[in-house]
Amino acid sequence: MPLKTASPDILDRILFWSTLLLGLGPALLFAGRPLWVIMPAAIACGALLSLAATQRLRRPASGWTLNGGLMAGAGAIWLAVIAYALAQGTLTFSSGGLWAETSALTGQDVPSRRSFNPGATLNGAVRLSLYGGVCLLAFWTCRGHRQGWMLLRAVAAIATLAAVYAIIGRVLGWETVLWREKLYYAGFATGPFENRNTFATFLAIGLAANTALFARSIRNAAIHELEGAEKFRQALDFGTRQGILLALPMLAILAAGLMTGSRAGFAAIALAITITALTITIRWAAGRSRVRVLGVLAIIVAVLGGLWLLGGGQTAERAANLEASATVRLELYNDTSRAIAKGPSGGYGLGAFPEAIHAYKSSMLVNDWRRAHNSYLELALEVGWPVAVSAFLAVALVAVAAARGIWTRYRSAPISAAATAGVVAAALHSLVDFPLQEPGIAMTLALLLGAAAAQADGRNQSAQSGGG
């Protein structure tokens, strides 16, 4: 008898859960930074993409949708950016002209390739491929309504786990990141990340997911459909049972965020919860948006204010020294801008910022700066403005595809709200830090955005119906 092959339904489940593991697992392993995390993940991503593509080819072709077009456009641009990075790291060319002058300015040897650090450039190309692959896998495998909520629960659970680990480590005085000795930020919570600021942004993404789940549970409790004493009784019952359990992860994330002492990180957390909560409130307000929006705002301000009074001493102390920090950052931005203006139009090579910036550093910048603390300027220095803008455009197209679910879907609108809040918080924080350059954050966002885009896609019939 011929051997039976796995049914399409089983393969779909395998692909979905494998995508979840691939997208979220690296965040718990040193933020996914080490090469021993990136390379196996990239290989696994390629294998899953091949299997998912084969699975899709066996099914009847579906019609064109707006979200499908947005994702296809973003994918084409992203592939072009990756191809350019590969060219920077592999192609050789004449060492004369502007490149030789730039080499003299930076103090580096005249490179035989377009990158001052070909190894870092090729590593960066692998990472970009991984982020795009995870996003595409999420878009292909997370089309069902139930899968969308499972993914959101997984994002919330991973962030909560990281927050609890950070709190335990802070209380017990651990100065380690997993099993490695902590090199920076002693006395602050960093969780499985090496940088407290990027860890705070990761927590912001998890808080957005938890907020969306909390809002869904409130709606499913149908409290808004009751009147008078029954409504009060049901609200009290929900708050003292299910509500407490749902609020605990959110409080853990908020507490861990304060323990990071990150000023911009706390702002990202506040922004993420505000965008998520207000977006869902307006979408589900049913004609009472003004009253409910004001109520939600009051609750957010009360919770954030209360936690700040209880445990925001470290963050407040650092906020008081904001002027000195801003002066140094502005100097770094000026130096980076000068390096962009004087360097080659095609950039110094993806990931080659440390090699390119040192000749342009002012006397004020005494540290060995490895990041520009502005992801947009840093990418422009490395690959040039045209390619950098193309990369930003690709991310924006995916974000638009994900955000469309807020107004085109009803039940799954919170998934799109959480994805939108997460990417907005990370994008704004990247103006003064580098959260989007952390693989753990980039992969989590790619997973969340791809899933939200799938939920908002016109071919996703299971997400079209209304109701709770």
C-alpha cells in the first residue's frame, strides 16, 4: 500500500507553530544577536518558506487583494535592499577616486569591496532576509481568526516571561544576561537583552499584545450589553476573577519597564498601551467613543502615574539628566550626518558604522560608539539614502497592510491595533536608540505585522464576520 502523506491541515498547523517558534524564540536568547542564533534561524526560515510555498502552490489560485499587493510590493523592495547589501559585501571594484579619499578620511585601508566590513555586511544581509522571511511566513500561515489570537497570546506570553525574569533578577541582584556576565547597565533590568533601552521597547510590544487580549476579554464578558445593577455586578465579578489574572502580566511588564531605567523606553511603553487601548476603544465604542476614550485615558494615566510614583525613581533620576544626554546624542547625530555627506553616495557598507564613524567623531565623543543611536541616520550612512529610504518604504507598506485591519475588520481589529502600536513605538524610539536593529525585536515585529496583515487580508474569510 502507498504511504499516506500528511494532510494539508496538519501541515498548516506545523507551519504555523514553527513560524511562532522561529519568530519569538530568538528574543529570549540574548535578543537574537549572536551568530549562533541567527544562522540556524535563517536556515530554518528558508526551509519553512520552501514548505509553505509548496503548500500554497498545491491550492487553487486566489484573487488579488489590496493587502496582497502591499505585501508583494514590500517584498520586492526588501529583496532589492538585500541584493544591494550582498553586492556591498561581495563585489570588488577599483580602489581609486572617491573611495580612496574616503578611506583616507576614515583611516581605514582601501577596501577591495564596497563595504568597510564585508563580514558585518553579509551578516546584516542574512538578518534582513530572516526578518522578511518571518513576516512572509506569518502572512501565509496566520490567516485564520483563531491563529491570529494564538499568535497574539504567544507574543504576550514571551514578553511577560522576559519581564518576570527581569524582575526576579533585579530583586535577587543578578548581574547577568542569562548565563553571561552583564557588561553594561549594572543595577538595571535588561532581561535577556544586553541593552536596557531595547529591552524596554520589547516590553512595549508585549504590553500592546496584552492590552489587546485584555480588551477582547472585556468584550467577550458582554458587560456593555447589561444595564444597572446587573452591569455593576458583572463588572465586579469580571474584575475580581478574570480581570486580575489578565492584569497581572501587564503589571509585570510595566514594573520591568520601570526597572530598566530607560527614559525613551518608558515613553515607548506608555505610547504602546495608549495607542492600542484608544484604537480598540474607538473601534468598539458603538457610538459612545468620547466617554469611553476619556475613561480609558484616565485609567492609563492613573496606572502609569501610580507605578511611576512607586518604582520610577531610577527613570526619574535619569530623566533629570536629559539635557546632558541630549547634547551628546546631538553631537553624535551631527558627526553621523557629516560622515554621510563626505562619504561615498552608496554608503560604507551595511553594519560598517563603527568602522566609518571614528574618523568623524568630535572630541566630545570619548566612547567607542558602535551605534548612531538613530537607526535612520545609521542606515543612511551604511547603504546611502536611496536604499535606506527604500527599506523604510518596505516596512511602511507592511505596516499599512497590518493597520488596515483596524477599520476593515471588527473581531480581529485588536490584533492590528497591537501590531500598529508596537511598530509605531519602536519606530519612534529608533530616533534616539536602535530597537529596530535588535534581531529579537525586529523578528517579533515582523511576526506580528505579518499576522496582522493576514488578518486584514480580503482572502481571510474567517475574520470578516462581526461580533465578539
